[in-house]
Amino acid sequence: MPVDEERTVIPDVPRGPLCDYRSKAQFNWKDFRLVLEDKELVKIKYDIWRRLEREPLFAPVTSTLSVDQQKERAARQVNRIADLELAPPEIYSKPYKYRVRYLMSINEALHAVCPSLSVKIALGVGLFTNSLLAMGTDRHQEIYNQAWNREIITCLAITEVSHGSNTKRCRTTATYDPATQEFIIHTPDFEAAKCWVGNLGKTASMALLFAILYTADGENHGLQGFLVPIRDPKTLLPYPGVTVGDIGEKIGLNGIDNGFVMFNHYRIPRENLLNRTGDVTPEGVYESTFSEPGKILGAVLESFSAGRLGIMQESSNTLSHAAVIAVRYAALRKQFGTDRNGPEQSIIEYQLHQWRIFPYLAAACVLKVSVFAMTEIYLETVQKSQAESNGFELLTQIVSEIHALVSSSKPLVTWTARDAIQESREACGGHGYLRAANLGELRNNHDPSCTYEGDNNVLGQQASNWLIRQWKNAKVESPVGTASFITRRDAILSGDYDALLRTGVRLESTEFVSQCYEWLMCWLLKQSVAQMEEASKAGVDTFTARNNCQVYRARDLSRAYAEYYALESFRSRCARADVNADLKPVLFRVYLIYGLWCLDRHMTTFYAGSFAKGSAFADAVRGTLLRMCGELKDSAVAIADALAPPDWVLNSVIAKSDGRLYENIQSVFMTNPGALERASWWKDVIPSKLRAKL
């Protein structure tokens, strides 16, 4: 149970117009926050924000900088972060789970302040060093140390101009020359150029490059990792044989210098091959070096899931920021009223507005908790793999399940954040379109999260493929328990909405939402498998059959699986003993709003599968959703406070915690550079007929 001492970790909010709604909440908003986030991690974030607030380099900018200025600013911020040493030295001697959790919390705090900065560090330090640990050996330790200590700027070069998701078909080559004991890196044509490489455009001096390894006998040994020097780290000039450049202005995240690179028979030492799983002898013989498979598997998991988990953590915060802005604005903005000539009422009072923004407020709470729970499972698995290499079969199953969970959840979280930003922008009307409202910046900087570290639609297919394998297997392999419902599929599919009610399950219950989801996933699984088997009997190849069951089948299955996990994680968190009794009603409303809102999105499938007939099911789900939104109204501002970072981090003129909406907008209008001055180009725009009379 949170006590006063724990609450002091979180700063108070100032008194002002928002207190009219704050006073209606029947719970302490700080206690609510400590359900959503671990108190130690909250403390880390606030400590980081307090330190950065004193740094001029991190002060919010009030107008759009040029692309080059944004890149310079982000690069300078990276250097300053290294100087500040935000993580105390003793952290690095702590156990893996504690250490990584701490560093992830720092990254979340940095991302909230400057997404470009966060991504540059995540790519150049976190993802690079994780990949090096996963694929390299002791002979690469020096480069690892230099990257970790930020003595060099690094990047990962995987994607090519003509290949992204299908990495196996990348065409950059690394051919071994036994005469000189070097690999020759070569780009056969522009389509094989590495591109979209973060940090590469202007600053990176070392790349972890993925290329097809060829030995001198011409044998293809598949995609391998290589450490490839790009620029002189002291001058940042490219080495001979390397053509490297910046890809140009993007929609957002322009602080990141995304680059392209081509190699012209560029030579690197044999030792630069990352040889954890395979090596080439000095004479040119390729040798597989698989050993301690459990540790290798855990390392691979760490390399490829860490980035996606980081994106989900950042995106759940972005979702929270959008919801906070929409809710605070809705509480302050007044329009119309029951009496045409009487007082106007806040737009948060209108059912339509509640239905538009409260599900995203609920989603922010649920997804924040579920991403935390998912990260716990991931960190524990990697830590276990590092500690021991036995139990390989079970570890393989866990890694597969985590991969499916991450592959379905990353699309859910990033798409939900994307949609929340847009709905919040529209819900804040014209003022939401102000740059100073920060919704435009949130949208542009978040948007690539739906693509990088795995395109959302492609990731969803990987998740549905795992679920389909569990459905077809004689035994369900789900050590984490996310697919254990499949073992009860016959009983689940024999039920429907009416049967559910006859068993005494109330619509306003976690059991109702959970059982609806289990039926939904089982039906989608059954239909997906049946559709693929029917196509196979008709002579359609497996590749095409699988692709042709995505729309209305496997794609929906992947999303439903992620939603189900999120809801179960939130339900489990709310059932813990440290949750105050006065929090349980509002947490339950949050659960129901998100759960029913998600079920409503799948309404067509419930009717297509005959789970529901007539209008009763739809009316019940939608009617209860609207009622729960109405009941959440008095708690919404307090929940927003629980999700909000400090004002300078949220950086929205229409959502400051003091609630002085119009005073803050007036300040932005009046202090906008040149706002009250005549334009310097005024003579050039005077109509020509009038100009002749001057």
C-alpha cells in the first residue's frame, strides 16, 4: 500500500482550474500512478527530468529548427548525456535484470524529452552493443567497450534499398580472401546499398553490417555480421572505398542522421567477422561454432526483442501524453450548454467526446502495465539464459512465445498510440493544431515506430504463425501461459453469448471480457487453419495459402492475442495486495472501457462466427462502454495527472497542469517571434495597383 513517503517521489500539481475535476476523484492520483509504474522506476525518471531541466541544451524549442540544426542539437545532446553520467557507476555491477531495467527507465525519460536523442542512443549504444554481445566473442570486446563508453559513434546496417523485412535476400557481400586474410565488402549496385541506417548519415564511424558471407570457393554461408569501419573517428571523413551520405529530410525524427552506404571492394580484417555461431579459418574454411545453445538463444532473444520492447515502452508513454493533452483540454474547454443563454459546460461532459478520448486514456493505463509485465518476462528469460545453458528445449519454447508476444504487441501499442495522437489532435480542435500543443510533434516523431524494428503487419504474421502452430501441435507449447486457452478450445467454441450469460457471467466482469476473447481467438484460429488447409487441398502452395488468410483472419488474430495479453496483465496487476481498496473501482472501469472498446472493434467476427445473434450482444457491449465512460468522467483528470510527465516534458500549451488554458495560449500568441511586428517583406505583397500609388 503506498504511503506518504512513496508519494513524495511524485511532485504535486499546481492548484488551478483543473482542480474542479481533480476534486471529484475518489482516490489519490499518486497511488494510481504507483499501480501503473514501479515506484523505483518513477523515481529514476523524475530524477532524470530534474537534472535535464537545468540543462539549456534540453530546453524545449519554440519553433522548428532546420534539419541540420536538429541533427547538430541531437548529436550535442548525446555527448552531454555521456558527460552527465545519468546512471551511477554501481549500476553496471548489478544483476542483469536490475541493470537493464534501470537503463530502460533512463531511455524512457530521455525519449519523453527528445525522441531523436533517445533513438540515437538506443541504436548506437543499446542495440549495437546487444547485437555485438549476441553475435560476437572476446575478440570484439574492445569495440564493445568503445561503443558502450561512447568513445565511438556506432550504427547497425541491415536494411537495403530494395530489401527490408526479407533480410535473407540482402545482397551486400563479404567475400573472404585467404591471401590477405581479409573480407572484401562489396555493394553490387544501388539497390543493395544499406539505407535508413540511424547515426550513419553524418556521424557514425563504425557499423555492425549484415552481409552475405562467401568463402573463396564461392560457397554462400548466408547472412553474417561484420564490424566495418566507415569513417575516421577523429575527422569523421569516410575511408577510401566507402561512399556514405545522409538520406535527407524525413517526416519526423530529423535529429537522427539516417544514412546510406555503398562499398567498393572494401577490405576489413578477418577478425571483424562476428563469430559467435560461425567463423572462417585463416585458410578460408568456414566452421560452425555452436556451443552452449541456451546462452546463444538467450543472446539472440536479447538482440532482437530489446529494441521492440524499447519502442513499446516509448510508445506507451507517447500514447499517455496524447491522452493527457486531450483530457486536460476537454476539462477546460467549454462549449454550449443545456440553456442557450446559460453557462457553457466543459466538452468532457459530452458523451460523444468521452467515447472519443476515454478509451485511449484507458488504453494508456492498460498498455503501460502490460508492457512492463512483458519486459519482466523478457528480462528474466535472458538472465536465466546467461546463468545456465541447460533446459534448452524449455528455453526454446519460452523464446518462441516471447517472440510471438512481442511481435503482436509492438503493432498493438504503436498503432494505438498513432490513433490516439490523431484523435486527440481532432478532439482539441484548432488549438490542437498549434505546434505549441505538441500533438504534431508527437505524431511525426512517433510515426516511424510503426515501421522500424519490424513492420507492424509483418510482425503480426509472425505472431499468428506461432499461434497456428500451437493450434496444430499435439501439445501446446506455452510455458508463459499466453496460449494455454487453446487446450480448452472445444469447450470454448461450444459456447456463445447466451450460454455465457446462462452460466452467470456478468457483462460487467473481467470473466466476461476474458471468455469473449478466448472464443474470438479460437474461432479465428480454427478459421485460419481451415482456410489454409482448403487452399492446400486445391494445390495452392503454403506461402500463398498463408498470405491469403491474413485479412479478416490471421491479422485480426494477432491483434486479439495482444489485446488479450494486455487485459490479463492489467487484471493481474490490479489484483495484487498493494492496490488500495479505493483504487479498485476506477481501475475496474479502466479495464472494462479498454476491454469493451476492443471487443467492439471485433464485433463483426462475433456475429460471423455465430457467437452472437440479434442485437443483444452489440447493444450490451456498446451500452456498457458508454456508461463506463460516463462513470469515468469524474476520475479522468486525476488519471491524466497519474500518466503525465512534468509540464516542460509534456510541452503542450493547451495541457499545462496549472489549467490556465487561455492565459497560456495568450502567452504563446503574444511572445511568438515577430507576432506583433510588420513583416519584413510587406512591400513585396502589397497589391500592384496599390503599390503604384505609394
